[in-house]
Amino acid sequence: MNDGVVGDFVETTKKIIPLSDGIHFWLRCYPAGNLEGGYVGVFLHVSAPIPMKCIFDLAMIKATVHAEFEDALFAGFATFASHAMVEPHLVQGSLSVQCDVEVRITVPNSISAPRIGEFANHLANDVQIVVGEDSMLVKRSVLLLLSPTFVDLLSGNTEEANSNTIRITDYSFRVAKLAFDFYNGVTLNDPSVETLIDILRFSERYRVNTGLLADHLFCKLSADTFTIIVKYAYEADKERLFQECCNTFERNMASISQSHRFSSMSPALIARVVKRTFALATDFDILRFAQVNGFGEALNPFEALLVERLSLPEFIEAAQYAWECTRPVMMAKCGEIFNANKAEITTTRAFIELPAPVTHAVLTAAFNRL
């Protein structure tokens, strides 16, 4: 901060405010000061006037700004916090600014279209859905409109068509009933994330289009719900949702990465999130980032897989990572590869340009493997 230039700033990406007719907002921070040195400046910017409230939080210092943005398209604090106040909270020379933003929007009074089931209330329930020992009755006509899967099951000379019975073997009765109730117009009153994902997975399995329901996961996404939503987005190949999960991880990395739910995620998924979020190039960049930021242990199985597969082309990068982050198993593997490929390694410029302590450590590890 003290080495920066007054007036220099960093800013977040611009985000569209939903239902605002395309208005963007973004945050701008002046680490060395906006108009005078010795302070951190923080500002909320918008692309057009709109009533907003923003709570800035930096090193446990909080301040709130309310703005209509009629006179200027930004609002904030040029002297939000002095360098002396925030320096004790620096982590490797940097700090994160957290902001809670509220927007006041007038929403038009629109009328939602009814669900399919609401048009079929006069029809009889004539197909039985059986899940284990439980069953429920639904309308054939609704099933045929819902999904091509149900069309295939209930058409022609199939067992399901002849018996008017569909057996569900891959989901619980609770999930199946939630899904069919939703299809038939039953309102979901503030459903949990788990319930939404259960219905979405069921719908995807039976090819029922529930795009509007999937959009609710964006509203539910937070540091607390991150792990369950990112797992669904990854497994279901929901690219837009996965990217928003990465944005959430970037804003809340400290709290998310230290949770038990995060460490219980698959290492491959953690690696994917970290790589996407911070635009990292290689697997070793991912491991190094995790070690530096205090969640390296969650990626130990991922590292073990790299050690097992390590070969000559990755030697230089592996050696740099192993000794920078003190990874004994990776060090030993590097020594083994060095002994098997001395001529190829020692005649490359990349090896010569390794930091002297790393070169010495590689040679020592190789000697110890003889």
C-alpha cells in the first residue's frame, strides 16, 4: 500500500443488476489513497442512477453508503481506513474488501403462466408411480406433455403402457413426490437448496425441462450453500452456474476453504474451482495456491496423483513446487526422476535457471536416492 501511487486503483468486474434494464455496478479500491496518501479509498460505481446501499468491510472496519446516484455515478469514502489501521491485518501484503450491496428496484406486476397440471385438473389420475413400497397417482396426459421419456414409456406395447404403472428405482419416494407435485402446480414455499437440487436431478434424469427452477439456485448461492451447489453444477455440467460458484468462492475464499464441507469435496472438483476462479495455468499452480492460502491439505490426494504420474516433462515445475512448499514426497520423486534422466535434465536451460537453493536440494535428494 505504502509503495503504491495515490490515485491508482483496482476494481471488480462489472455486474448486471437483475431487473434493472441493464444497469451495471462495480467496486473500486484505491490502496494508496484516492486524493491523499496514507488511506485506503473505496467506492461503489454504477452505469446509471439507481437507489443502492453498500456496506464496505475492510479489516473489521465497516461503513455504509446510501446513494441515489443522481449527481454522480459513484459514492464511497476517499479516506475509508488509514494504512496504520489496516497494516496489522495484511496477509502476504494484501487485504480483501467485502461489500454487501442492496438495490431498490420497482418490479412490474407481471402474471406468471400456469403450470401444465393446472390445465388438467378436470382429468382423472390414471397412471400409478411406484417407488419401492410407496405409490401415487398422476395424469397420463400431463406426463406425455412433460417429457419424451414418459412418452416412450407410455406408448406402444410397453410394460408401463399396458399396466399404466411407472416404477422409479433410482430416486426416493420423497424426491419423486416433490417433483411430480411441482410439475402439477404445487407451490414450493422457500425450498431448501437440497430440495431444489433433488428435483432438478430427478427432472434431468427423466428429461423434464425445469430451467426456471434451476435459476433459483443463483438466488440461493452463498458461502454457506457453496459446496452443495458447486457439486451439482460440476456434475450436471451447468457452466453458467459453475462460473457463479467460482465468483462466490473468490469473494468468500477464507471462510469457504476452511469449512469441513469444502475439505470433504472431491480433490478434482476443488482443483477445478481454484483453477477457474484464479485463472491458474497448471496443476502445480493450483497446488501452490492451495498451500499458500491454507487449504493445501484438501488437495493432498490430488498431489499424490501428480506424484504417481510425474515424468520428465514436468520435472522442473515439480521441483520448484516441491521445494518452495516443502513437499517431501514430491521431493523424493524429483530425486528419483533426476537420477534416471541426469543427462537430459542437466543440459536444459530450465534446470540451469532454477534458483540455487532448489538446484542444490534436487542434487541432494538425488544423491540420497542412490
